Amino acid sequence: MAIQIKVVNPFAMRDPIVEFFWRMRAWPYATKEEYLQYWDWRYHSISESEAVVWIATDGGAIVGHMALNFRNLRLDGRPVRAGVPGNFLVDGQYRNTMIGPLLARSPLKAVRRNELDLLIGYGNRVAHAIFVGLGCRELGVMRSFVVVRKWGAILARRFPPARLLAPIATITVATWNRLMRRKLPQPAPFLEARDLGAGELLEMDRAHWTPSAGLESVGDREYLVNRFLKCPMRSYRVTGIVNRQTDRIEGLVVSEGTARMTILLCEVNPSALSEVEAVALTQGISPGAEIVLVPLLPGSNLGNGFEQAGFLMRSDAGSDAVVRRTTWSAYWRPEHALASRFADTRAWKLWYGWSHH
């Protein structure tokens, strides 16, 4: 066994790498053509600059793969260059070798060389254990905050006669929220939600936005269009929160699903509204939504606002198996100027869709 780990151009190596993923049936698609389509979208849309890819080979065969995607974040208004590992896969016959740790070590080295400020990983149980074993800080599993908007439809789906219990469920939840002094905030009356197309998103101006306290995503307009509106495999909805008086966009919400709506990303001008208010306005133009899920990083202060708005926390992240088995980790240099701020992960405003869901 002559194992080699090397950096490759993801576009030059497209076909043999996709063949490797196809052989491992790594993605939930039925044909190799769909694998190629998915690869092309990922490597033209996910990273804000060209991704770095490492492969492990045994002779001429690819037996392992690791990508590093780049994102521009902001912490207390200061730019942060972040890396997100992705498509971490080792051939089943080689999973008891050092290939996995050798591949995982590669993006950590980029942080140690000061090429990145922060590495944020999320992966399944095995991948997570490797990253934590190499020194990454464990952040935990995503938590979903949930609000049910149509109890009748939810109960009937599980047991049709249970639809009759919907009024009781509605009254019980409303009473509980009153006792806990929870209520959905009322955004300013001149704010409204509008769905945005690619053209409107490309023209969006956020120059007037005030930076949030904490770590947040600041994806540029082209990235958001390519990442969400041009995805060939899934359907996303991008909603702008608009000030009718100025016609300025003050918030942006990305969601997926109709009856079961998941909020994947929410960016706001904090001087105009909160994330909870942005989600509330988006719900208002989503009459088909029976249940709304908001997956957040564990321990995030964002969760407090959603709890006060009547959302309930579900540790199992609902029925989304990907969220349920995804564990987050992070790595930064202890001597980094922002190390103490990175360590306060309660202030991280990184939504589930900020990276590469």
C-alpha cells in the first residue's frame, strides 16, 4: 500500500473524484449524471473563493477526499476568514488506516500557518471524532426551535381522528406561552416580507446595515444567488425584509420547504429588526407552513429570542436526519487576536445553511 496525500485542482480532477463518490454511493442521488451535476454546483457555488481539495491515493486509485471551502465572516464588525471542511470521505476498506486523520489534519495546518482565522467543521460521528481528536473544540449537535402553526394538519397526519384535538393543543400552547410571558415580537409596521428573485438579490444594498455583535455570515450577493437560487438539486426560497418607506432591504431569510418550513439562514440589520422578527414576517407570507423549524448552534444566544417568541426547543432536530447526526467543532490559534471572542460561542450567529447544507 503506497498511500499519498496531495492537493489537487477540483476542476481538473472532477471526473475521477466524482467516480470515487459514485463508487461509494456517498450522495443521495440515483445516477452518475446527478453526481456530476451536484459536484459542478458545489465547486462553483459553495466556497467564496476557490476550494482546496486533498485526495488520498493508493497507486492510481482515489481512496480518500477532503475539501476546504472558504467563507467570509464578521466578528463584531471585523473580517474573519473561515474555512469549512466538506466532502470528507474515506473508502470503506481504508477506514482503519491513518488516511482519515491525515486528510483531516490538512485544513488544521492552514489555520496554524495563519492562512485562516477560524476552521469550523461539521460532520457525522466518525468525522467529528477525528477532528476533536486532532484538537478541535466540540460545539455540539444543532438544536431546532419549533413552532406549530396548524395543529390540525400536524395531528391528522399522525392519526386522522386526532385532528379533533387541534383546538385543545392550540389553547394549551397559547396558555403556556402566556404563563411563561412568551410572545412573538411585533416588527415595525413599515416592514414587510417580499420574496426575492436573482435579479433583486443581485441589486440588494446592505451598505447601511450596522454590524451585529458576535460572529455572523456576510455572504456577498453573487454567493447568495449561486448558493441558493441556482442550486439544481434543491429548492430554496429567499425572502427580503423591506422597509416600505425607504425601499431598503433590512433583512434576508432563506428557507426550504412549504408545509414544513426550515429557516436555513437569517441575516438582519440589527438597528432595524431582530432575527426573530425577520422570521415572523417570513411566516406571515407563508400561509402553507404548518410547522416552522429554526436550527441553531447549541448554546447560541439566538435561541433565547426564539424561546421568548414561543418556539420550543427540540433536541432531536425534528425529522431531519442530517441535522440530527451533524456535530459541530471549531479550531483557532490560541494566540489569535480574536481568540477570546471566538471562545464565546454563545455570540455565534451561524445558521444551519450558512455553510454547505
